[in-house]
Amino acid sequence: MIIVLIGPPGSGKSTQGHLIANKYGLPFIGVGDLVRDMIHSDNSEYKKKVNSGNLLPDDVVFGIVKAKLDQYDTDKGFILEGYPRTIGQAKLLDEYLLGKHCSLNCVLYMDNVVDQDIADRIKGRYQCSNCGSTYSKEKVPSNLMCARCGKLLVPRCDDTITSLKCRMQEYKKKSLPVYDYYTENKCVTAINASKSIEEVFEKAVQIIER
């Protein structure tokens, strides 16, 4: 089972991706986390670009995704969250899966989240100052210490209002067309992500199992 979750920043992709992965025992691959790990660990030239809200080149992101996917048996499936973010990335993913003799089973599009709700959701997200691990506002430890390495958590650098405006512009220009791309392939379903976590998850399971 290969499932992709797409949608605007703060729409709940990561939260739902983890819930789905846990339910079906599948690896969870959060591409935003992979990118942040890359720029955090080696002070990449792309760090400023990401923190300002801009997307990285398709080939760079695909290289990161491919390296992670190659660690798993794709025949057994996986959950891919936050990727693809452009039509170019979607085509690269299709080519990769074709080479593995498999294809997407389901694309879930997190829809109907208004801009103000997105802004409110991202305000509470934190990232480890040492290892780069990220925490949604629901999972931030009360002591603001990272569960992985024990270091201090700080607000995410790419969750500023200025960055969010840029990310939303990038999303509408480059990422929203991905929904149309998958619509043509008849493998995408929109979910009302403005509802509660439990309601969204219930709907996602219905779609996956239909």
C-alpha cells in the first residue's frame, strides 16, 4: 500500500500520515523533515531558501526522497507526506515507482483549511536546536526538551508569518497543480481537513479501505 498526502502548510498532513502509518504498520516518510534534516546537519546552501519559504529544485528534493525510499521494500508500501510539491516531482516519483514495478494506491489531499487556521496551526510548532527533530503543537513536550537528544526546542525557522506568506504563494503556484495532475490519474481524493483530527482520520481510513 503506497499512500501520498498532499496539501497546504499546516493542513495536518504529518499528523494524519503518522496515524495512518501506525494503523497499517507502514513506514512514514515526511519529506519536509528530510529536507530540514539536510539543511540542519550540513548548513546547506539551501538553508536560507527553505527558511524563507521557497521550494528547493525538483532534482534536489527527489534525490533526498529517493535515498530514503531506497532504504525500504517498496512492495510492502509506505506513507509519503508532503511530496510531491510540484508536477515535476510527481513525474519523477511516477518514474521511480514504475522502475520498482509498483504504483500509488491512494493520494489524500488535505483541503478546506482557511489561511487563518493555517497560521494558527503553525504558530505552535517547534524544532530541536541540536538534531533538527520537529514537533507539531500537539506533541511539543511541556519542558521544551527534545525526546530524541534532550536538547532545547525552539520555534521552527520556517514558521514565521513572512515565510508562511511565501510558502502559500509557492503552494498556490507550484503545488496546487499537483492535485489536478493526480485528478487526471483518478487516484486523488480531497478530505475536509478543517474537521477534528479524529474525523479526518476516520475519513482517510474510509477512503483507503474502500
